[in-house]
Amino acid sequence: MAHGKLSSAIFYTKHLKITFTMEGISMNRWKILILLWAALLIACSQQVKSIKATDPVQLATNNGYLLLSVDSVINLEQLNVSGAKSFHLGADDLTKGKHYILVDLPAGDYQITSIKFNHWLRLQLQDGLWNFNVRPGQISYIGELQLKGWALELENRSSMALQYLEQNHTELLKQFSVRYSGPGDDHYFEFVEASGGAK
Amino acid sequence: MKALGKFILITASLLFVTANHAATTLAPIPATELFQEGALSQFQFSPNGEYTSAAVNYPDGKGIAFYDKKTNEFQLIVRIAQTDWIKHYHWLDATHLFLQFGNDNVVINTIVTVQDDNGKLRFESKNLPKNGYLVGQLKGSPTQLLFATDVGRSHFEYQLYRVSIEQLIAGEFPKDNRIKDLLNTDNATRLVYSQESNQLISIRMDAETQQINVHYRHLDGAEWQPLFSFNPVEFDFSPQQFLADGSLAVLTNKKSDKMALYRFNVKTQELGELLYEHPRYDLMDADFVEGQLSSVSYLAHGRLEQQFFTAKQQQLQQQLSQYFPEEQWQLIASHAEQKLLLVFSATNPGQYFFYQSGQPPQLIGSTLPELTKYQLAPSIKLQVKGRDHLEIESLLTLPVNRAKTATPLIVMPHGGPIGVQDTDAFDPTVQFLASRGYAVLRTNFRGSAGYGKSFSEKGVAALGEGIEQDIRTAVTQVRKQYDIGRACAMGYSYGGYSAMMLAISEPEFYGCVIAGFGIYDLPLLFNASNLKIQPEQRIRVERVIGPLTPALKTRSPVYLANKLQAPVLLIGGMEDDVAGFEQTHRMFDALKRAGKPVQEMFYQETGHGHNRWDLEHHQIGLIDQFLTQHLAARKKLTNAEQAEQWYRHAQLLEEGDKLGKDLAGAIKLYQQAAVFGHAASKVELAKALLNGEGLPQDLNKAIAYLQQAAAQDSAGAELLLGSVYSSGLYQPAEPAKANPHFSRAATLEPSSTAAFYIARASCLGLAQAVNWQGCLQRIEQQLKDYQQHYADSKTKQLKNAARRVIAELLLNGQPNSADRGRLIAILQSTLKAPIDTSAEITELRVGQYDLDRGKYSEESTYPRTSKNEFGSIIKALRADNSTGNKQTWLLVRWQRQFPDGRIQVIFDDAIPAALSEHLQLHSKLEYAMDQQAATWQLQVFDLHGQNLYQHQFVFQ
């Protein structure tokens, strides 16, 4: 019953989306279910926690802020990231539903490497699809990680992220500009700034 | 006498035929009558012509039905849930149908057997035990089918078998019947069988190359031959029929601008003779009879046109054009000389007729029968030359009750923009707007389907430029020829983008914009996510939008927000994975920051459009309100319309799925609607007042609202009044007061659960003489008459009410053994297995239940909170080991005891329990009346009323 349509040529069909997403996560459902990982691998990265609105604004030199949101239909155990600093986000920041996560990190290139659902189940992510950059002295927004069913995607939701910052981190926004630093290229934040909007 | 009779018959038939034109009312057509599923579709004759079958959707049943010409009635032979639909069906032979039905998530294959039992028809449906699909049917008798059955474990993988109907029903696929040497067996391949040539055809979509590869072979052969291959991005290719010389008749635009009919040489894989091409329009379909081309069809100016090539077909066309001079028609089925026709137009949503040469068409039924009482608005065909002399067709609908001057206009670009077109068929949105005094203009701008490849390609990269220029040219023509006032631009998907761009380019003409599920930031289409930036996806976008360049920003409404003068209604689905919700939210954000007036409606858990009719009603009601405010074809909505919209919005706020849950907001809207006399809103307010939910508990106010609504013939109000006076929960029970309300509820709505409460009063002798026979008969009859499909919400409501009443009667009623047996039999009718009538209960868990953690904690007293549930998990064991029965019924009672010793039964219920199954029996301090100081008690009985288990819950 969709009213109008966008040409199916533009947007991938549901079939292809599943195919592509499966490639993106590099294995099929059954392999995921029987995959086991050693706890040792987890111990190498440091847990970081999302900065709260009430936390003081203190950014080290050559560090930047990473902003992302996670929208999941289930509780997640851990989100692992490698790069300029290897770290992971823990269960407290990854409960089901939609949550924004703000952390400060050394500037540099990063990649989301895997997601741990629970003690036995981890999803390894394919190289090249989950890269992002944290710029020094800035809030780098990389997108919303959406986990719905078996589909995983990092989607650009800049306008919603901007609203979140304006409502929850006004002090931070006064001091640091926000830029899109996820997959692809986008300059909505700059447009808003130039129009006299948020910094 | 005979001549007069014939004259009357002909006149009567013509009246039948032209029923749509003799409408009586010009009032605004309610959304509920326009936006609804059609009542009839998929008509077929059985192979021997004995039966006429159709997919039907009527209030008293949905499914496949047989049509009786003599009585003009439908008899349902297979019933499906209201939330499902018939995907397709067909006759296998004179007594068997294959049916596939379900919904977005479920597909069920079924075989229906028709038996004639001395003139009385009996029907048996068997769901097929295996997943798969019917590939085809072999010629001859007994009926042999080809079925592709899913044998995969983790993903779809099929094997093909030749089976009889009986084997298919039993799920038996003998090894020897397997068709070997299939080309591919995965999800990307589809098998088709050509009965005429006994050939198997394998169609495969290669995900990497995007190529569609089709092969064929003789059914019993092993060697596959290529039939054809093509990339749908480059051209279209649609096979129609094998021809006598072994070539294939295909519709394609590979060698021509238009989709035309060619002979395709399978051996050389070359397109050969051009069989038919229309100079202006793409062909949609081609039919052959005995190897000869008999007809082609296409859409000309949005209207279905057919060319016939045989004398018989041309004669048919001539005859039908006399009966249906204005309408479009399609031959749906034929058997001997009998034909089934579908007749439709912009003002006719669809009517089915029998037709036999020499006799007037006989109306069977209408797809939307409620609309026959309205005068719908026809389309006017317009044509104009675009700035590069491209011919652009439009459809203009003028309101039948149009203003004398300055008719307000709604310019409605379609979606796409490539590969979609507006047609001259019934459109509920167009009729909704036209019946409210708006003219509607729809333009098949460059890029639209149906006009050939080059017309389609001219739409590529023309977003915000050539496309909108075509629309502006069409609007200019309309303004020259008709007295048009102000306008609004309105569209969905690409139409939303186009509406914004039109309003930005002509601020003095467009007084408002309505944009839904649209795109507004063109560069974002290339950068929407980590998957959408991949080269293959970007190429897809480029094929429509053109390359990613800085210039795309200058044609993106997000970055032009400060230029928009018109107020905007912005609609979006928050799970839209076609356009992407960020597109809509970004547009909203940009407009707000630019200080522009924008009203948003973002639907939660909604994709690229709605899949529920109530949401369509809500959305179009919102649009109606918005247009009334900004375009003002009429001064304002009527009180009734306004109240209805408030009520719809309140329902969504209360439900909390599609809009954020907001009970206070819902109550406020119900109150506003109640002031305007809306009966259903009064009932909702009464519920809130009874339960103390959203409003302080107030029994007198609740009764007052219910009495007002009852005076307006609300069956719901009468039922609730009956409950208030009979349940003893709100005040001491007064059966003498309750009984008349239940009776009136049943009169107003015969399918109401009120029938069970009328029966209850009769069984228990509540303010009337005891009458067990009448009581039991009433319960049985109500279930028999009004149970539809087990999955329908109405049926669940009836069954739940029946169980509760039966539980109470078994516990309180003291029936004799015959009546007890009859009550048990009613319960038993819902279970296949016989009932074991007693059990031993073991308590496994008890106490307060934490929903988040899924844990019980048993305390001596529990906190008085509405947050947590409380109750027990029990297990029922077989008390009588002599029977092999695995099921029983348990009667559950929740009651509370007040400090003064008074005992109040909260409710009784009958629960089917599989022995050894864990049963979770919970309650909650949910409503205001539950906050009274009391000890709660859970009791479990067997069908004889013997207490098997009880537990007390004491609250602080």
C-alpha cells in the first residue's frame, strides 16, 4: 500500500539488502550461531563509557570526541573498536533500544571490528565497511549503528544527532564543532553552522 | 407482452450497468469508505464451467467463495483471517483448487476439495505440510502437479517433484518422482512450467551481474538450453507465449524505443519479426489464441486500451463498447460462451459482470459497494508540449460540486520519478480531495513509465529541473483553461520532493506543501550509510539522479529551506528504508532552523508507507485538516469530521505503537471529540473514568458518558453499562438494571459478546427465571454464527468472553450433569483432543514477578504497586492415568477479600492446559479499584469445581 515510489533502480531490493548485509558481516546466520571466541581477545581492549551530560568538559590535546548512536532490538554485551586506540563499549551503553554514545578518544582512524551479543556469540564485521575517523578538537559523528533482525548498518542520521547534542550537551557544543566523520561524505553540520545554527 | 417484458428487462439491465452514474450524494466521502480493501477480486471459472469462484472480503467473512447466479450470493468455501489476503489461487481440476494465502510474513499453501453431496456442496481444506510453490500442472488426467519443495535447512533450497494431489496433501514426495538435473536450486531461481509445450523454464537473477538468465528444457529431458538473458537495467524483456514454430513471442524495447511485440528466435537468440508496435505507448500485454495474435493492450493517457485482431474479439469489443462507452474493461475469464468482465474507470473502482453475446451484461458485484451512493469525479485528459516540445499528458479531476470561481487546486506529482505513471483508474486520494472541493492535477512528466525508453531516460538527472518544468507547463495550461484559485503541492516519495521544489519555485501560487516519505537532500542519497556508499548502490542512485556533483545541493529542498514560503505538512515513517528517515528529519530540522512553519507527523515502526488502513485514515484526515486550514476549499471541517480525526489520533496515542504513547494527550482529544458528540470517544472516557486511568476514578461520570453514548445507539456503551451493573466490581451487582443494556447491545450489534452475558443471566437466574436450555443454546448459537477465523481479533474476543462466562457458570451455576456436559462440549469444540477432566497441580514458582529480570520473589506481603505482576507458575499432572489424554481444562478464579470480610470475584476464566505444561497465572494492580485494601486470592479448579490449588497475596 505504499503511496508513491522511489524507483526500485535507486534503492536496493530487500533481497539484495540481505545479500549485501550478509557480505558486510561476512558470514551467514548459521556460522554466527556456532561461532565461539576466546576471552583473551576481549582482554586486549579497554572499556570506555559514554560521557554523561553532567560530566565536565575536558578534552586532552590531540583527542577528539566520537559520537554515535546504537539502535538494537536486543541487549548487546560489547562493541569492539580497533584503531588509534583499541577499546570497547560495554553492556551498560548497549541496552536494547536507541542510545547515543559520546566518548573522547585519541584522534585517528578507527574501525568497528566486532559485536558481542553474549558470552557465546560474537559477530565479526568485514573490513572496509565499518571505518571512521576521529578528528582532534572536534565532535566526530559517525552515524547510527542499527541492528534489526540480522541486518546491520551504519546509517547517517546527522540531523537527529545534532538535536541530541543541542538538548543534552549544550556546553560541549559551545566549545567544539561537530562534523560528520562516518562512511561517505556529508556536510549538513556545516550548513547548519553557516546558517547560524548550532556550532 | 413479451416485448414489454424484454423492454423492462433491458431497461433494468441498463440501470444496473449505469448504476454508478445515478449517484445521490455530493457530500465529502469518508476516508473509511475510500481507503479500504476491495470486496471482490480474482474471479475464475472452474474447468468445466460449473462454478464461478472469487476472492471475497466481506464483513462476515474473507476468503474464497463460490458465486450463485440464481441467488446473486456468495458462499464462502475457505475462510482466512481478516489480516491475511489471497495471494493467488487456481483450479487444478473440476473438484480441486490450489490456494496460496497469508500476509507479509507468512505464506500458506492449501488444497481445497469440492464435493457434491446430493446437491449440497461440501468443502475440505488441507494446508500443505511442506514449504514451496506450485510450478505447474501436467496435461491430462489424473491430475499431476509439479511442486518445488523447500528442502533447505539454513536457507531456501528446492527440489522439484511430480506428485498427485493426494501426495501433495500428505507431503509425500517419493524419490522416484523427483525431477532431476535442475540447473539451480537456490532462492534466486524460480521455476515455471509451460503446459502447452511440456517444458520446464528456469529463471535466475544473478545478484552480482544483475543479469536475468532463463533456460528451458523438456520436462523429462536433461539438457538445458538458453532461452534468453538480459539485464533489466538496459532494457525490458517479457516473454508472452511460445509460438507454433518454436519461437517465443516477447514484449521488449531492446531494439525499439517502445515496448513492442517481437518474435524471438530461441536457437539464434536473436530478435526477429516485429509483430506489433504502438507509435506512442509501451505495450503491456499480448494474447494469442491458437497461435494467432488476438490482442495487445497498453495505457493511453493513463487509460487501458486494447487492440483486437480477430473478428470474434473485434465483435466483442464493439458489443461491450455499447454497454460501457466510457469505462475501461478487461476480460478476466471465459468458459464456452460465458465471459467474466472487470469494468472500471476513474469513477468506478471496479465491477464484475457476466457477459454472453446477445444478452446484456449481468452485474455480479462491486469491489467497493459503499461508493455506489456517491457521485465520483471523472478525469479530464490534458496534453501539453514541454519546453523541449516533449508531449506531456496530465489528468485533471475537477470536483463535482466545484466552487463557481477560483477552484483550489492540488498539484500531485507521482513517485519514482522513473518507471511510475498516473493512470485513469479509481484513485482514493483523488476522490477524497475532489469530494471536498479540490481540483487535482496529476502529470505524467518525463521519466514516467509507458511512453518508451527515451521519454523515461529524459527523466534521469532531471529532478528539480526538467521534471518540475513539465509539471509547471501542465499547471499553466490548467490555469489558462479553468478558473483556478490558489494551490497546494502534495506528493509521496519522489512526489514529496517534487511538491517541495514546486512550492519553492512558485511561492505566489503554492499556498501549502504536503510531503510524505520523501527525499529532500539529493547528495545524501549517495551517502546515506556504509552500505549505500558502495559502488553498486551508488550506480543505482546515479541511474536516476545523475552523477554526484555539487550542483545537486542547489536542487535539494533541505538547502533551499529559507526560500520556502508555504507552510509544510511533513509526513514520514521512522523505519523507512527506501527513502531513509533522515531525509524527512533533515528537512524538518532545516525548516525549523529557517523559522518556517512546518507540522510534522512521524509514524513509529513505519516504513515507506503504511500497511494498516486505520493509519491511512489517520493520515488523510490530517491532510484534510491541513488543507482546510491553508487552502480552504471549505471553511472548516464539520464537527463530525473533526471529532472523528481527534478520535483516530487519540486511539494511536493510547495504543503507543505508531505514535509515542501519551494517555493524557489521548484523554484530552477524547474530551474534545465528546463535546462534538462523538459516541465512541464518550465510551473511551467512560473506560478511563471506570478504571481511574488517565482520569480520576468516577463511577457516576462514567455512567453519564455511557448513557449519552447509548442514546446515540452505541453498542459498546450498552455493553459497558451492562458490565457496570452486572459485574459487582464497581458497585453491588444489579442484574435487573444490567439485563436491558445487554439486550440492547445485542440488538445494535448482533455479533457482540453481550449475547454471552444475556445467556449468563438466564443460566444463573439473574432477575429472571432460570433457563439453562435457552442459555446454553444462546452461547452455542453465538459462537456458531459469529466465529470467523481463529486469528481474527473479533473471534478471539468472542471466545475469550465465552470462556469466562462458561467458567463462571461451571463454578457458580450448579448445572446438572447434562448441562455441565454441554458447557464442557462448548469448550471442547475448540480443542481437537478429548478432555481429561481433572488434574493434580504442582506449584513451581509464586510471588511477585519482575518483568525485566523474569524472576519471582515470594514475600509475606507485597508492595502495592501497579508496576509488577504477581501470581504463580503451576504444572498440571494427570490425575487419572487410565486415559491417554494430554489436555484438560482448568478453571481459574481471581478474587479479593476486603478487610470487612466481603469477597469480590474479579474474574473467572477457563484455560486449556496441556498436562505437564507450565502455566503462568498472573494478575496486576492495574486499575484504581485494585488499589483498595484487600487480599487477593488465586484459585484453580477442575471442571467439576473441585479446588486443586490456591494461593493468597497480601499487599502492604
